[in-house]
Amino acid sequence: MSERPPVADGSDDPANADVDTDPTTDTRDTSGAAATTDDAVTEPSGSDHPLRERIAAELRTHDHLVLCVDFDGTLAPIVSDPASAALRTGNRDRLERLRDHPAVTLAVVSGRGLADVRERVGVEDIHYAGNAGLERAVAGSDADDPIEVHEDARRAEPHLERARETLRDRLGWAAGVSVEDKRWSLAVHTRNAPDTHERVAETVGRVVERVGGLHVSEGHQVFEVGPATDVNKGAAVSALADEHAERHDADPLVMYVGDDRSDRSAFGVAADRGVAVYVGADGPDEAHHVADPTVVSDLLDWLVTTGLVPSASE
């Protein structure tokens, strides 16, 4: 609709959560159909697989792997109710085994609030980034408050409070639409009321424009409202890799696995510094494609069990 305020596509928005898709209405193809690039893959089924070969080759020339993984749609299957999302069976053990490897730095990078995603993952002594990088918890931190909140998020807090109350008031007509408060960002979900999506877009755009100091982006059946900032998942991944490089005077291999628009900035970083893996079809050209979270679990198993991760330190 041409008169509604512009809504970004979410590719670099810091608040664009990955909890955004109802499997009954999602148009993303996760059937394993051929993807759009020469490197695209649908299942890492053997040692000659292009994705495995690429990772193995990179590990032979790097001493360390910085592995960053999204939560929803990656470690956990997409579900219609974000509150019911849970890790796939066995993924906690896989993550713990990767965490314990001396050549691996592990992080979960999510659009969820940090406390929320950390509780759902349940793995201690790894790095977490929540609200698409606005919050960060560093593994092994002895700080009184281990969660670091970016100053842009703190500055935007009064704007977010006003937007939250205004949106809940203005969207009262839209049965099935929910406004999720993630403390440092908001998510307006339309998955349970898809026919309202266009009208909700107009309302959200007007509210954000009126409140000021905020940015809105559109994802799969969700509108993300957060601080107007350059912070995003890509910045979070870069910071983690840079910190390792500074401590060890060597660039690590960076690998990012994710499934949605908010991951695109992280895919760019990983493609430049290692390997990007997109879960689903219709992803960015720079990423290898795998079909679904089941294949992600297989890939984590492969990293843990086949000796490729140890080869990085040989």
C-alpha cells in the first residue's frame, strides 16, 4: 500500500528477531529443493559434500573456529507460538561438546532477548548475543552483571516504552496480533492474523514515525521495532572474531548458521571471514544452503565427531 510509512526488509535491523514464522503459513521452502547458488546444498551427506569440503579446507588453514549459531529455525524448529520453541533433541549435548573443544569459540546469536535465549539453550560458559546484538553475555565473565547492553538500546528505552503502550492501544482491533516486549526491542506478530498484516504495517509505521528514535523492519509475519542503530548480528559476530584475533594474534575461521533476514549481516561477515550457512531456500548467494534444523544438527554432529575440528589445531 503506497501510503504507509516505509518499512525496511529487516536485512540489517538490530531488532529483527528470528522468532517469526508460523509453519502453516511460511512461504520459505524447506523441502530440500535445489537452492540458488553453485555452492548451495541441502544436506551434508558425505565427506565429498561441497559444504563439508569447504569447512574442512578452511579448518586446515586456521587454528581456531568461531562458530556462531542462530536459535529459532536453526537450533530449534520454527513453531507457531514463540513461547513454545525448544532445542531439537540432542542439540544441547552437541553444543556442550563443541564448547569443550579447545579450538572452538561458541556463540548463540539470536533476535530473542538474551535472558530468554540463554534459558532455552541452557548451555553455560558460551557467548550469547540477544536482541540481535544489543545485548551480550561473554563466556566466563566474572562481572556482577554479566549481560552487557549497548548504549543505543539504553538511550532508546523511553521511546520503546512509549511505542509499546501506543502499539498495544492502537492494535486493539486486531484479534490475534501480539506485541512482544523484549526489553530492548519489540516484535509485532501477525502470524495468527495474517489478513491484518497490511493494516498492521501501516499502524506500526505511523507509531514509529511519531515516537521517533526507533526503526521498524518487516520480517516473516512480524514487524520488529528497535533502536535506530548500526548494531546487528553481523556486528556481534565481528566483535567476537576480532576479540579472538587480538588475544591470539591470528584470525580465526568464522562460521555462522542462521535462517532469516536478520541474519544477513552475519552472513556477510562469515562469508568474508569463513563460511556462511543458510537454513532453507531463497537465502543469500554468499551462503551455503541446508534444508532445515535437522540438517543443522547433522552438521554439528559432523563437526564434533569426524575429526575436522581437531584438525584445525594440528
